[in-house]
Amino acid sequence: MRLNQKLSEKQVLIIDYIENYVYENGISPTIEDVRIGCKLSSKSVVSYNLNILEENGYLDRKRGMARSITSTKEVEKNSDIVNVPIVSNISAGSPLDLFSSDEIFFKQRSNFESISLSKSMLKNNTNIVALKISGDSMKGDLIMDGDIIILDCNNISTNDIKSGDIVAARVNDDYATLKRMFINNNKIELRPSNKLYSSIFTDKNNVKIDGKVVGLIRNY
């Protein structure tokens, strides 16, 4: 625990909780996580104290971005934090529009909502984006409506994907969906893990991969 006359006992509790949460989970806590973890009465109490900690240089936050609360102590000693932009929704049911890979990379420079992850969680640390899940066609793989998936947009040709990988795939270049991809010569099956949905079958040259799923984040 820190001892600093500028900080109240409550503020010391909050900053210690944030540091421990990032260490144990590899991502920053939400305001609700801090409220519950520190047994505080409301989110407004958390926000008030976070503002004081930020003004005094103990925290770094990006306004409007989820899970972006980090201790400056952690930032200084931990250059292994990467901010992953949440660039779009993707359907785990019927296909829907999704940014193309080129659009994703371009828009990474924009002010997207993002989440902070430890680089140790990721094999690659560049061209990584997050997508919010809409639908339940992948619930057999425990990917549920409202979850956030982490998508690796490196090495994303159909030749780089292994049969059975979960991918964000675009069919006929006009819509995208989240499915397991199975390859049989020049044929592709995009298979859901919910029996209420049917597979998509198409030729290999009709499919463009926007990324492979490498992580999952769920808020309880």
C-alpha cells in the first residue's frame, strides 16, 4: 500500500486495487469493477476519487474508452500494456457489415473506444483489434452476445488459417461473420457452434479473412 499525505485511505485502496487487478487479469478494471472491489457505495464515488488520483499523477486514463484506467506506476515499470481499439460489431448469427482489414488499420489511428491488455497475453502486438459480439451462433465455443473478441489481423489469407480456427470472414466481399473455418481443397465451410444456425458453404476464392480470434473478454 502506498503512503502519501496527498491521498486518502480510500484513494490508496483504489490505486492498490487497480494495480493488483491489472497484474492478475492482464487488463484494466472498469469503474464498476473498482466499485465492487473496493466496496464503494456508487460509481460517482469511484469517479470522484479517480479524478483526484489522475490530477495528482497517480493514474492515467483515456476518456470515453473502456478499461483504460492504469496506474502510472504500472505504466512506468510496465511498457507491456497495449491499447486495443474496439473498431466494430461483428455478428455471431447472420452476417453483417464489418470494416475491411484496410479500413480497420486506418481507423486504428482514430479515437476509438479501446481496452488495455498486457502484451504477454498476445502472440502479436500489432494489427490487433477488438470486436463486440452480436448474436449467439458461437455459444458452443462460449462466445456470447455482448462479449468482446480480440482479433489478430496478421497473416490473414485463407492459406494462413488452419482448418478449425475461429475467424472473422467476409463472403463475396460484402458481409462478414464470426465462424469456425474448415477447408477442404478449394471449398470453405464457415461453421457455427449453435445447432440453430446453418453452415455457410462457398468456394475458397469467395472468402476474405479479416482476422483470427486470439482472445475473449466478458463483462459479468
